[in-house]
Amino acid sequence: MSAAAAPAAEAPKKPGKMKGILMMLVVALLFAGIGVGAGLYAAGAGLVGGHEKAPEDPNAPKLVAKEGAEEGGHGDKKTLPMDGIESDKSPDPTKYKATFFTFEQPFTSNLRDSDGFSQVGLGVSTFYDQKVLDNLKDNEMPIRSAILMVMSQQDSFTISTPEGKLKLQKDLKTAINDVLRQRTGFGGIDNVYFTSMVVQ
């Protein structure tokens, strides 16, 4: 019977070992959870990297607020984050002052579908400071080239309709901003205006 009593005596030890292993596993998971939670808290509170604010570029163009506007105050300049600028949305024209620039020479280009041509005088506007206009003047040759490329893709029927003119304005704005972004890292042109237009 002593042989039969020995297996009976060992049987209670197995659940005890299992309890110990489960307790060690629970304690290890608890410490891991506390570590992960502390790491997430520290990252969210800005105590460690990950949510650091990018330093503001002092050379980036600034929005020019209208006098008395809620944001920015009396003619103050406010920096808009670079990723906000490059969207298709312009800043609120009720809060920011537009500055205008007119190209001295008109743009003349052949039309796509005929022997006709179009000639347009152009002006642009920006809600940003003088840096955008300086970039525009410094890069006038590649901008003129991009404008002529867009104009050469027009056909006489489309360019003579109001919808076609609005689309041309949008395409010219995109072309100008693309050149400025490529050459200076910043677009900033909010609208394109026709100062004259001849289609023959």
C-alpha cells in the first residue's frame, strides 16, 4: 500500500506547481502591461519622442492678417504649417489680406485643335507675405514656361466658355504652385486672374 499511497501523495503537488506557474505568468503580464501603459503615457504627454513639434521655419512665408481680424491682430503675420498651405483650400479671405502681382508681358500660345492662338494677360494673388511674390519674381522664367504649356493644351471651343475659363484659371494656379513648390518648397498662390484675353 505504500506504493499506492506515494502516487496519491504526489497528485496534490501538481496543482500547486500549476498555481505557481500561473501566478508567475500573471505577474509577468502585469509588469508588461504597466510598462506599455507607462510608455504610452510618456509618449502622449510629450515626455519622450514621437510627438515633438517640428521647429518652425523662420524663412517660411507668413499669412498677412487684415487689421482687426480675430486671428493675428493688427497686421500681425501668422505662420501656417507647411502641410496646411499645400492643400487646395485658400485661407479665409475675411481674415487675411490679399496681395496682387501682375505679369508684365502677356502669354501667347497656339491652341491645340486649330491654327488659332490665345493671348492672355495674367495676375495672381496671395494671402502670404512678400516672400511668395519674391519667389514668383525669382522664378518667372520656369513659371512662364509652365503657363505656356498649360495654355497650349487648350482648344478654341473650351477656352471660349465660362466653364473653360474657370478650369484654365484652376490649371494655371496649379501649374504656378507646382513650379514654386519644386523650386522653393512653398506654393502660396491663391488665385489667378485674367487681365486680358484674346482668342483667335
